[in-house]
Amino acid sequence: MRIRWQAAAGLMAAAFLVTACGPGSSGGSGNAAADGASASPAAPSASAVSVALKTAQTSLGTILASAGGYTLYYYSADKPGSGTSVCTGSCATAWPPLTGTVQAPAGVTLPGPLGEITRPGGSKQVTINGYPIYLFAGDHAPGQVTGNGADGEWHVIKLAASSSSTAGSSSSTSGSSSGTSSGASTGSTGSTGSGGGGY
């Protein structure tokens, strides 16, 4: 009898997650398969205290990745420089905010200055060029880019080709929204919808 109760509870929890992360939720990917994948225990976590960013070579080219190699994304519905993220609740479950103190990869020019915003719960979310940065729970292995283009608003952070692909310490931020990486370009703030042309 206990096994039946546990199975029923597990099914109810799964149904709740699918409903909470379904296509109608704020900022969800609009893809039921991708949203359902967000409940996977293999999904990346964004709760690290210290984050050393690095580059990754993917099918989309050179992109910015977390220390674990997971693809980082920005959400074009966020307003750069606003100091807030519109991805909260079930959206933030599917698209975990990148939190912690960050360091830019050595020798890499980021598309803008590193910074951070304070989320509603008080955690600090990393920003680049004013855009809050996220992981995607549907990416189950380093280098995957399955969230790129979701809802036409989620995009990888493309980088110019670089010879360096290891974490470095050219710059860091831990409370300032004005920290920059070496040679950071701050002139581009728009999104092209293709995941990097304007970013």
C-alpha cells in the first residue's frame, strides 16, 4: 500500500511540474518536451557561490558557458540595464538564473560588462551587458544548446573566436554592475533573435 501511495505522490508531483512549466507559463520555452525535461535531476544547477565562466565550442560556434561547460543564455524579454529579470516562478525553474561571483574567461572579449542584479528572493544574478544570464534545465550535458531559439526569445551568448577555452581571471564582479572584462564591447545592446548577432 505504501508503494502505491508513493507512486501516486510522484505522479502528482510530475503533473504539477508539467503544468507549472507548460507552454502557458511565463517565459517557458513553449516546447512541452523541453519544459518537461526541466524536471530532470541531471539538469544544471545555477546555485554555485563562485562561478568561473569559460568558452565552449558548439554546433552554433564559440559560446559562453558555465564552469561546468553548460551553455549560458540571455532572454530577450528582459530589458538590459533595468536591474530586474522577468523570468521568475516556473520560468526560473526551466531557466535557472546564473548566480554567484563570476570571472570572465582569460583572453576573451565579452559582449559587454559583467554585472549583477538582485532577484526577488535576494540572490544575485549575473548580467552581461545588462542582460540577466541563465542556464537551461533542458541541457543535460555540457555543450548542449537545446534552449537556443526557444519562444524566439532565448539565445546563447556567442563569442568571437578565441584561442582560449579555459576559465581565467581577467575580471570579476561581486556586487558591481560596472565590472568589465578585458576589452569588453559595450556598444551592442540589441538582440537579433538568432542568438548572438546583436549580443
